[in-house]
Amino acid sequence: MSETGDLVFSGEHLRATLFNGDADQLLVTFSYREKDRRDFNPAHASTSAMARGFAQLCIATRRNDWFINDDTAALEAVLKALSPHYKTVHMMGFSMGGYGAFRFARAARANFALAVSPQFSIHPDVVPFDGRFRADAQGFDAVLGDLVTYAKPGLQGVIVVDPFRDLDRINAQMITEVFPRIKLARLGFGGHPATGLLRRAGKSGVVQRMALETPPLPDPIIAEHRDARLDDADYLRDMLERWEARP
């Protein structure tokens, strides 16, 4: 097992670093959105993936561009060449990274995906109701970034989403219409990303563990959320505010 990553793709906009490449299963992970991102962040291997004997391919972007840029096609070529060496391919990402997990699933010949609060698109013509990422959407190619065009038939997995975050819920539902074998793990008042409560309770590891299952299942994630919620002050506050706001 190697804890030192090998840079298998290095472009102006995207990079891909492979850890433990000789394993027989692959986990592909993606950068999440960071405010004021200006450059690549260092790639780090997942201890959970390493312990389970997975290879891990960390895909990073220089900007918050949802991996849609002049390097997109070249990265897809790398994924197509690399993925046949593994018996199963798992995708995982949070928010922007969750979008990436679905966008590149076909190129990676992925079997499974686990995404937390992902977007269906950030292009204003595709999601005119969702203005959260308009600054990032400048230059976003709606055709190159279209999940319908690049859908991976038969992809199984889970989207973790807070159903009370309307925009996240709508994006998740749009994704499941394109990927019908993806199930929802609804974590009420989990926030964005929807694992906020799990993180505060020290239980977010269940998400990483489930990302490595074949297939990932929503129930263990939901169960951990339920166990944690009644001891969480933010959850109780949000639930009370929603109750009091009822018409």
C-alpha cells in the first residue's frame, strides 16, 4: 500500500492524483467548493479507503468551476484509460464534488456513487431557480456540463440531502430523474452540505464508509443522523423555527 500519490494528470485547470494504485478497487473523489479558491489544494488519501484496500484517485480543480473547463475532455480520457484496471469503481463528492461524481461517472465506468448535497447544474438556463453559484457559473459550458448527456446507465448509490434545503432537494430530485438507481438519504436540518449534524456529532465517518460499500445504502447514514439529532442544539433550534413558521 502506497501513501504517496502519483500525479496521473496535470493540466492548467484540473489535476488527478492516484494513491495505492495497485489495489483492485478504486474510489474517485473530487474537490468541494471553497470560497475564494485560487489554486489547487494538496491531495490527501482517505484513511478509510486505504484501510479497505482501495486505490483512490483525487480529482482537484484550480477554480470553483465544477470541473468544466478546457481540461475536462483530457481528464475523461485519463479516467477511461485508468478505470478498466479495477473491478469496481466508486465515486464520492460533496456539493461541487458531488456534481463531479455524477458528471464523470460514465468516463470512469463507475459502478457506484455517493454524493452529499450535489448540484444538477450551475448554469442559469438549466437551473434558473438556483442563484447560489452564479459567480462560479460564468463561462460554465451547459453542454459539456450536462448530466443528461453524460449520464452513466445503471449507476447505483446515494445522494445525502437535507430535505428542508429546498434548492438542494430540487437538485437531488433532478439528478435522480437522470440516475434512477440513486437513492436519497434525507437528513433533516443537516444543512449544506447535509452532513453538518453528523460532523458535529463525530459521526460523519459513516458517509465515507458507505461510499465504499457495494452498493452504498442510505439507511445506515439515516440511522446515525437520527441517533445524533436529539442531542444537537442546532437541530432542535432549526426544528422549532420551522414548526413556529408553519402557516
